[in-house]
Amino acid sequence: MKHSRELSAKKSMQTIQQAEMMYSTNYPSKGFACNLQYLGGDPGKPPSATASEMLPDELAKGNKDGYIFTITNCAKNALNGSERVDGYTLTAVPEAVGKTGDLGFCSDEGGVLKQDPAGGVNCAELVQ
């Protein structure tokens, strides 16, 4: 069961990375989303920069298949009087290390997926 949850977490990380790329294309003045909820939707309303409808709600809420997903370390730069997010760190950690998963996963705007064998965010090993 842990292995399937870890596989789901890796796939979810890829899905979030793809959503980030689409977000930066659709909202170039914003850059990347620095909040997972911005990649989700707002039922009954058209897509916007704070509810872009690029991720399923479960994943946009940051919790799926025993893993917790977060976007942190947003690098912001001023662009035409507003802040544009040019970089971020995406992490996925087990809700309960050893029970829901053993590995932690990390990535950034470059898309390289790394893992932490201790289940945290000290990701130094490339995911095979």
C-alpha cells in the first residue's frame, strides 16, 4: 500500500508541475502560483488567477492518498508594479512517515523530482 501511495505522490507532483507551467502561460504577469488552491477551481465561476481550474480539488487542497503537498520558497520579482513569482519549491511528505509512505518528494520550477528517504523535505536523491 505504501508503494502505491508513493507512486501516486510522484504522479501528483508531475501533475502539479504541469499545472504550474500552464498557470505561468495563462497568467504571465503572475508567473507561477505560490498557493496550491490557486491551481484549483471555484465552482460556478470562470477561471481566474486565484482559481485557475488546473488541478482537481482534492490535489489543490494539498492532501491526496496519504501525502501532504505544499508550495513554498516562492521567489518573487517586481514586474510592471506587481510581483511575479519566478521560482518555487513543491514538496510532498507522508501524513505519517512509515505508515502512509516512507519517502518525501521535492521539486521546483525546473521540474527535477528528488526524494528524501527519511520522508521529509531534505531531498538530495534523484527519483529513478
